[in-house]
Amino acid sequence: MTVELHSYLTIILLITAITSSLLHIVVNSLGSASTVAVTYSTPTVCGILASESTQRIQCYQNGQPFSIQPNISFEAVSGGQNFLCGLKAGGLSIFCWDTNGLIQSRNQPRRIYYNKTTRLTDLVVGADQVCAREVNSGVVYCWRGGERGRSLFPSPGVDFKFSTITAGSGFTCGILRNNSKVYCWGVNDVGVEVMRQFGNLTMLNLVAGGSHACGLTTSGFLVCKGNNESGQLDVPFSSAFEFSGLAAGANFTCAIKQRNGFVTCWGGTNQLQLQGIIADNVSFELIVAGLDFVCGLTTRNLSMVCWGLGWSKVFNQGNYIPTGKVIPGPCVQDSCSTCGMYPNSQTLCEGSGIICKSCQMELPVAVPLPPATEPFPPKNGRGKLSLAFVIVGSVGAFAGICTIVYCLSGFLRHRFSNSVQPATPTSNVNTGSMVDPDSVNPQLRSFSIRGDVSRRIHQRIGSSSRRIDKTQTFTLPELVAATNNFSLENKIGAGSFGIVYRGKLADGREVAIKRGVSSAKRKQFQEKETAFDSELALLSRLHHRHLVELIGFCEEKEERLLVYEYLSNRALHDHLHGKDSAEKSGSILNSWKMRIKIALDAARGIEYLHNYAVPPIIHRDIKSSNILLDSNWTAKVSDFGLSLMRPESGSEEIVPSKAVGTVGYIDPEYYVSNVLTSKSDVYGFGVVLLELLTGKRAVFKTEEEGAGPIGVVEYAVPLISSGKLHEVLDGRVGLPEMQEAAGVDLLVYTALRCVNLEGKDRPNIVDIVANLERALALCEEGPRVSTSIPSD
């Protein structure tokens, strides 16, 4: 194995290596760059004003608002114990001001950095230190920013290149470019302990508090490390993609819920005081934290609000700060090509630029996270799931996540070729509640194929719809009888829009019947209708040995049902992760040859969709529960409710209304950019290959005390890349036999290529099929024993 395989770890951190011109801050620590800053020795709040020709800084102290000099445009501000600093627009100068008597001394800033060509970003201020990162090189420099005459705060050195940094009390941490791991330094031991606890976790972003730090792992899980005396590490249980912003204080952590902008906090010595205005359900664009209070920028009118114990001790007149409207992100000159402009952006910047809004982060609709009891129950209130592959920007970046993926290009190039040919030896939807079967009216008539559904399908697929006329139309009473009135005993699973039941038709055929979940809400009904139309439109015109066959459908009023061939050996997911999967001898899948064969079957089904369907189809929800096995253990791809056809223009890219998929499988590049390609299916298939190799779920609970859930990509790739393949292979199968070893090596190599973060670095499905064909052949040829992946 070559060093280049470590590039998987490196490429993840590119999500936070963003150009400063297209950023929008969403994560703020105890003194990180934003358009809002606080200092806490003398409580002071400052913001960069909106709707003025100059984006100047205005502050609030001792009940009085005032402006500070110089009267120039700034793109970020950050505050520490008793001083604050601002990064001048363009990133070539840093000014700092002491907050003791700031009203009197506001005309006397100290310029601690100036350069005509080297731009800085990620301005962060801790208790007494100031650090910033060079835009291009990633090198970090630090200065003593507080009391004069004291020793300088150390810099990490030019050998360390960072994608993002954050500052706490006496320590600074960052995420390294080369491996996405946390590295900390400073004048005390807090940073060393934080770094030790993060260990080998690979991170997307980081936010530091007084003696702890929190951030998202590369799988999107929110984790906190460091001191936990006040519960600041006890991340509350949350659903996937819930948080869009973080802030950390001395002994608490707060987060913004992306769906509504409300703030939740945990830890702290006085939780009631900490919550403060949160009970009023105020929606926020961003939040920042001092030692014992929090300030945020409201969505409604871009005004600043502060709350918490430290704030109420000093200010009794209320929470709202009379400084005027504050910009929610820096005014930049470039265009916002991916996520668009913030509303009223040009007015907020007064014609001197625009503000790029952050990418929307919605929970993929295919399968929400499972209930708390499966597969990773909460434990002692710690290590709860906050899967937010939202890529919420770098901590300390003055603006967070717009145009993330497009800024990845050119930063890192793998030396792997797209042929994916290494050197080898010789040739589930949670519906909330069940639909009441008794609500079915057996007297309802089904519509004709020439009715509404036929028109919708023909509009969707045009001249390719001839086969739909061969699809059987069923009446609702027929399907009610086939499933024993949709009894729970006949329930066998779930799909992208409904529950799947086993049924037996009047002619004796066994079938699988997917019933769309009924809902009175118009939006949910429309989603069901769309999924129904999509699957019917696609499967009625496709026929392949490795695609599940559609037999017919039923559409009556709000009832939408699809009838498929019944596959007796269930889903691949059931055999890998089901209740009876623990026994080593309990499944035919406990041989490497069979697992490779199933992977090859599924790959051939995907290959047909990508290359032989006219027009080509992108599945969008490749996962182990959508790979079904028939009585002969032939694998077939199922569930096309989220699938999309590529445009007839032949473009490789689709820009759907929103990114959808399943947690743990969704392509991170697609999720961030909302640009869909066939390589998105390749990523999901790569996760399936890792499931086959490790026996782990796509998302699973680790055994480490206090640790949150982890993704199989995050778990397996670092270990395999460091030569520890034997540690991750599924123990139910064991190490490969002599005749299987080379085939497993090739399977591993292919899996790692599939889960590269950037689509351009993933193989296409043709190469994947070729590799798996070769891997299966190698299992029968009996080459040398090997327990490591092939080298380039």
C-alpha cells in the first residue's frame, strides 16, 4: 500500500478549506471569527454593521453603543478575555483593541499584522492569544493579544498546515490538512488533553471553549472532548442533520437547530440562566460565546441578542443590543455560484459586494435515523448522535460553507488512475405509526391505466413508456386480500415511500406489495405521489436480471401501491446486521466468495442503470437494505422511489430540488453541492462494500465509553490505510483463505476508491464491475495469501 491511500483522510478536510471570498460563518467558539464578537472580562458585544457603505465595527459596553476606529470595512471580528480583534476586508491587516475603557480608547487600535500580499483567514482570539491562518498555505501564526509585555503565544510552526483553527482559554486547536486530525498547542495542558481525547478521529470542523472542544467528525457526528465537570461534553440526543451552528463557553456548549434556527444548550453551572431567551423561540443566523453568556444574530431583523448568567449580572435592561443591523457574513466581490446570495444581500452590503448564504442542510428523506433503541441506544446521556453531514464550515473561519465542493477542486490530486486496476497476481423509512388496515374501503375501484397515472407516466418517460402497457393493474380489494388486510404479520420491510408487505395473489403468485403511507398533509402526500410515479415510471420500462421486477400497481384516491416480484432471501442488510446474523454458521453469506458475488450482482444492476437504460438513471439511494436476494442468492437492486433520469441533453450532472439519500450512504459531495452525478451511486455502493468487508452497519455505535456513533467509512478507511485490514474484516467470515486472499484485496481496494470524497476520484461503475469480476475469479484461482490491499 502506498502513502497516497492516506489521501482519503486528507481529502475529507477539504470541505473546510474554503476560499475566503465565498464563506458564511456558522460555527463560533470562545473567540472565533464571525461578524459578531464578545469579550467577557468587561462584557462587550461588537458587530460589523450592515446597510452602510463601510462595513465598520460598532460595539456595546456599559449600556452604551459606540463605533471604534479605524472607520474601514472589516470581514471578521473575534473577542477574547479583555480585547477584541478585527480582520480588515481583504485579509491583509489585523487590528486589536483593549476593552478596558474601550469607549475612551476606541481611537487607538493596535495593528498586529500587515502584509501587502499574504492574506489571512480564520482569525481566532482566545483568552490572551490571537491566531490566524494563511489562506493559501494553511500555516498558522499566533500573537499575544492581551496584556502588553508578556511572552508571545507560540505558533505551531510552518511544517503544520491547517484547514481550520479555533481558540480556547490558553490553547489553540486546528484540523490538519494532511489527515483531518486535531492538533492543539498553547501555554497550558488543556490543549494537549483535548488533542489526546480526539485521538484518531478525523474531523470536519472544531469549536473550542474554556477547557473543551466540540466538532463534527468526517462522518458528521457531533462529538465533544476535554473537561466535562459541568456536562459540556454531554451532547444531547439529536436527529441527523439537526445542528447548523455551534458555540462553546467556559463550561457549556450551544448549537443552532438548522430546521428552525432555535438554540439549544447543554452543560453550564446554571442551566436556567444559560437558556435565557432561548425559551422565546428566537431564530438565529449565528451564535458566539463568552465564558458565561451567549450572543447571537437574529434571523428576523439581524439584530444582536445576548443571554446567560454572565450577561444578566451586568445588564439588567434586557437582552437586545442597540447596535443596529449586523451583516450575517462577509461582503465579498465574487459570485455565489452554489448556494446563492443571502436575501437582500446587495442592500446589506450597500453596493460594496454580496453575502453568500450558507447551503441549506436538510435531513435526507429516504430513511430517518432509527429509534433510540436501534441500532445505537442513548447511554448515560453521552455520545449521542448528531449526524450533521452539513459540513458547517470551519471554526474560526469568518464565513462558513458556501461553495464548499467547488472550492475543493485542484487542492489535492490522487495518483490513482480511474481504471481501478491494482497490481494483482496472474490473471428504511420510519413511518411513525402504522396505517389502519380497517380504513381500507374494499368497494373502491382502481383507475384505468389510461387514467391519471398513465398520463403522468407517459409525460415523465415519453416514448420509452411502451412497456408500461404490459404492467398489470390491480384493484385495491385484490391487494387487501393478498396481504390479509395489510396485517403486521405480512410486513417485511419499508421502501422510499411506504411499507412493504408479503402477499399471495389469487393465481398463487407470491409478491411484495409496497403501500404508500397515507397522510392528510398535502406535502407528505405529494412526496408519496412523486415517489410512486418515479418508481412506476422507471421500473415499468426496465428489465434486468439484477433489478427487482415490477409486476403491477394500484392507484385509488389516496392509495398508491406497487407490486413486485417476491425475493425470498430478503435484503442484504438483514443478513449482515439482522438479529440472526451474529451466528458464524448462520448464513450462506459467511464466505468471502459469496460476498464478492453479491457485490458483483448489485454492481451489474447499477451498471445497467448508468450505462444501458435510455436515458440513464441515477438511483440516489444505494444501500444494503435496497439490495435484495432471491431464492438462488442472486442480488437485485430495488427501491427506485428517489431515482432520477439524466437529461436527454446527455449532461452528466443533475441539479435536483434538494439532496436526498440515506444517512451513512449519501454522497457528501452531492449533499453539499446539490449536484448529482452517477458517482453519487458509486459512493453509496462503496459504503455497501465496506459493510460486506467489516460486517458493520453504515452507522454504528462504538464500544468506547462516551463516544458517539461512527460511520463505517470513518471507521474502516484509517485502519485499512495504516495496514490493519485484519482488524476490520468481519469476524464471522474470518481472514480470507488462500484462494480468497487476492480477491478480498481487490474488493478492499475498490471499496476505498468508491468512498473518495470527490466524485472525480471515484471509479465509474464499469471499472467497478470489472474489478469485482476479477475478484471473484481470483477467489477460484487460489493465488497467494495476503491481508493488505494492493499497492499502486
